[in-house]
Amino acid sequence: MGSHIDHLGLSDAALPLLRDLVHERSGIFYETARCDVLGERLAPLVIERGFESFLDYYYLLKYDESSAAEWLRVMDALAVPETYFWREIDQIRALVDVVVPALVNTLQGMPLRIWSVPCASGEEPLSIAMMLDQAGWFERAPIEVHGSDGSPAAIARARSGRYRERSFRTLPETLRDRYFTRDGDVWIPQPRLSERIGSWSVVNLMAPEQVALQAQARVIFCRNVFIYFTEAAIRSVVSRFADAMPPRSYLCVGASESLLRITTRFELVEVGGAFMYVKL
């Protein structure tokens, strides 16, 4: 166990129990060798509660009827905020060049819904909206872009829309200058961009009722989160997607992620030079 945890005086005996509960409720899994990382992230919450052990916190999260609000704080503590504009842009380009024209033609005036989850502080859905706007799609068809994340703090950052230079490291300067306004050391999305996001919402991928509210989307971007999940957790999430998404819908995962051993309900296809999963 790391010195930080020792310093706080918390017993780590119950960390494996807490690790398994976190996995069950959030999908995120910490290997035994990384349990100390979980401990370091949750220790401040345990101390703040006045508890002296992780076991007390485990009992609160598992059995207390008022634990829902505490779980939101756990999701904030475990969130991985690493994201940036134009990340893995090939899929988004294929969406705009190939998928959107095909779906708009199929939907014949019905709204095309695109869902980004987890969206962290909002860079991914805003990147999707930028590229759709660049291609003039918002003027040609009813398209909705929605962003969700399991962390309320991440969604609060997305709603506030204040981005530092680090978020722009791969976005062409011409696009930054076109869609954002500088305010001191941050950049703020212009209304022409921010208004393209239909909603920001808190969604835990392991909560079926929360997923069901959004997953009827024709396109879901669920990228770079399954690397933190077990196969069982991925299978559970992908199954919920498949249950809700209409036929011939598209699921995009991260470049280092694969669903080939997870599900037979989606087929891996190459679309416009990028790989996506199509619901059969």
C-alpha cells in the first residue's frame, strides 16, 4: 500500500471488497497491483466522512439508502479527465463523410441522434459538432449531438465550456479561432458551436435505466473507457447498447479497444478509412 494511504492511517484490509463493489457499480476495475491507486483516490472521501477504515466506507456505499450522492463523488474521484479536441479524428471524419449522409437519407427527416459517452469535459462531442458544421450538415438535416459522463464534475466542466491550451494540442488553429473565443488563458466555445450540443447529462454506463434514456442513438461514440473495464462489464454495456440502438446503427470504440471477443450483435466494418461496429 502506498505511503499516502499509510500516512492517512487507514487500514487497507477492505480495499479488495471496495474494489469489487466499484467494479460492479461503475465497470472500472483495479487489478490487485493497482489497488493502492484506488485507495489513494478514495481516501480523501473516507477521511471526509470521518471514517477510520475503507470497510466503513464500503458499508456506506453498499448498504446505506442515501449512498446515491456518495457514488457520484466516487465517480468524480475515479474519473480519468484525459481528453482533447480532434482525438482519433478518423472516426469522426468517417462519420461526417459516410455515415451521416447514409443515415440522413434513411431517416428521411427524422432527427439523427449522436451520443458521446463518456464525454469527459466535452471535447469529443464538440469535435463532432465542429466537423458536422464544417460540412454544413446542421443546415441540411435535424442532427442532435449529446454528451454524457459518469462524473458530475466532468459534466459541470463541459457545461461551463472553458478550455485551456492542452485541449487544443491537435486541433488546427484555424478551427480554434473560428469556433472559440479567447478569455485570458482559456478558450470558450462560441454559441454557434455550444448550441449544437443538445444536452449534457450524467450517465453511469453500468446503470441500465440511465443508459436506456440515451442509447436509442443511431451513432454512439464510447471511446477509451473499455480499457478500464473487465470483459464482463464491457459485455454488459455493449448488450445494453445493442438492446436500445435501432438496426444499422453505429458504435465507435477507441483505437486500442476491440469488441470481437465480446459480442456477435455488432459487426466490425471499415467505413471511410476508419473502423466502426454496426449493429446487425
